[in-house]
Amino acid sequence: MSGLAGRQVTSSEPPLGRDWLRDPEIEVEKKPGRRVVVLRRIDLWSALKVSLGLYLSIFLVTLGGLVLLWFGGRSTGVIDNLEGLVEQLGFAENGTFHFKGAEILKMTAVIGPIVVVLGSLATVAGVALFNGLSRLFGGVEVTVADGEELPPSPSRR
């Protein structure tokens, strides 16, 4: 399992390991009842792997759902009704109109992975922008509290 900033964590350590406490990119401030962690950098390779997995999962679930909707619409007659509506409105060439399900599926299967890769690259570009801006402005502060009520942060006073 890889840790923050590309460090390796053994299975006997806690999920984040102990190295993240000594990472110069992460500051940890301990106060009674809470812990403040400042995130200054996100590894680009990790962001690429996570975003590819996320976007690929979204694509596959969406594609599967659309296939199920297509078969459901075909069996209930909704697709036939839509084709008839297009014909009645006069948008069909030669007076007949039919959806080509196989061609729609092929184009979705070709365009979908391209969108997955472009989305992942856009995510990595956003992470690179975050890394650059966090060097200028100090990163993101995450406060973890032990109790139910969060004490006021020094930045909110």
C-alpha cells in the first residue's frame, strides 16, 4: 500500500503509517481534543490512478445502465413510440426513422474511454494546479476533533 507522497507503508503500520507525521509537505498541530493537518502536496501519480479508476467505474456503470434502459425501452415499446413521434413530426428522411442500437453502443464504447482519459488528465492538471497554489498560499487545513463539538480554529476567530 503506498502512503502519502509516494512513501511505502508496511501492513503492520496504521493505514497511513507513521511517515506522514514526519513528511515536510504535511504539518500536524496537536491541540487538546483536536488535531490539525495541513495538506500541501498531492502526488500526481496517485491522483492519476485514482481518477482513472473512478472515471472508468462511472463509465462502466453508466454504460451498463444505458444498455438496460435500452432493452427495457425496446421491450416496453417506448423506443418504438419515440421513433413514431420523430416520423410524425417530419424529422425523418424517407418517412421512416429507426434508432440504430448497435451503432449507438459502438460509438459510446469508443468515445467513453476517450472521455475517461481526458477527464483523468484534467484531474491531474487540477492537482498540479493545487500543488502550485498550495506552495503560494499554504495548502488545505483539515481539523480532526475527538469530541462532538469542534472548538473554534485560530483562522476562524
